[in-house]
Amino acid sequence: MLLNLDVRAQLKDIFSKELRDTVTMKLFSQAIGCETCQVAEDLLKELADLDERVRLEVYSPLIDREVSQKYEVERVPTIVIEGEKDYGIRYIGLPAGLEFTTLVQGIVQVSKKEPKLSSNTIEMLKGIDTPMEIMVFVTTSCGYCPAAAITAMNFAMASDYIKAIIVDASENMDLAERFQVVGVPKIVINRGLVEFVGAQPENSFLGYVISAYEKMRRENGQA
């Protein structure tokens, strides 16, 4: 048992008060060559057992290739947090330590079907009409990382064009090296078009996203 009785009781209370609609956690996992996959599966099973509105589906990228391609899964473990639709929220790695908060908050927000953002931010994000990817590099011991990850998730919920990819930097060292992750949280928009470090306030986070969007439009000759 990964979650002790106190944590289970707290989660049951949170879920009973906060959850509205069903949320499906789709875990992409494999037995060979993945040290954290089994732990991730055990953790998500325990979460799903706490409330009938939280469901778990487990897939193998090697066997379930069509599903993996549909969700653009390239690494394991990858967790898709899906509600009535796929909001583009992905967690790559084991959401342990402080990152467990990110997973729980992601489930709650997807269940509510509404982003936890100001009306101004939601209105600004509605103007985005080009696919964007917000990649947030985190570690399980980083106190500021959950806030950045959850903001990215909320942005993805607010726009059909935005994906939020949360990446455990220590489990995905090649990605961390590619994007020169020295401190976390590090946010990388559209694979390096715009980058910044730190858990920024919502307005600042929005500013970087809009800046990246405008940069894309200029590069595409749309400005």
C-alpha cells in the first residue's frame, strides 16, 4: 500500500467534496525497461479505488499501438488525465513526492470541467488558434513545481489548441538535457520558442504564452 490510511482519508474527503464528473486516468506503461511503471500503476490503482468517479485504464505502447498513437505517447510511464474529452493533459513520469499534488489537482479540475483561471485569462486564451505545447519540467522534491504544472493544465483546459505536458526531469534526463534544464520548474513552450523558469503568477505565465503565440504568427507571416 503506497498511500497510508491518513492520506487515503484526506483524498476521499477531497474527492467527495470536489469531484463532479468522471475522470479517466489512462496510464501507458510497460514491464520491461521502465523502473517506475509498476509503482505508477499501483499508485493510480489505489487512487481509483477511493472514488468511483476516478477510473484507471492501463495500456502498453507496444501492444496498444493505436491508442498510444492517438494520445501521442512516446514515453513510459505517461498518464493522460481525461474527462468528457481529452484536454491535452499529460504527465510523463511517476507523480510521487510533491508532484502527487499535481496529479490530484489535475483530476479535480478535469472533473469540474472548468479551468481555475481568471475570466481575463480565459478570454485571452480563446484568441489562440494555433496548436501550442506547454512543457513543464518538474522534480518530485520541488516545492514550486506543482503550481507551474497546475497552471499549465488549466491553460490546456481553457484552450482546445493548448497541450500541457508535465515532465519529470530526473526520469527524462535526455529531454532535460535537450532543453537545458538547470532549475525547475522550467517551462518550455513549443519546444523552445519561448522558455522561462519559476512558478510565475497567472498573468506572467499568460504573458509568456501570448508572446509565444505572437512569435508563431510573425514567423508564419500572419502578424
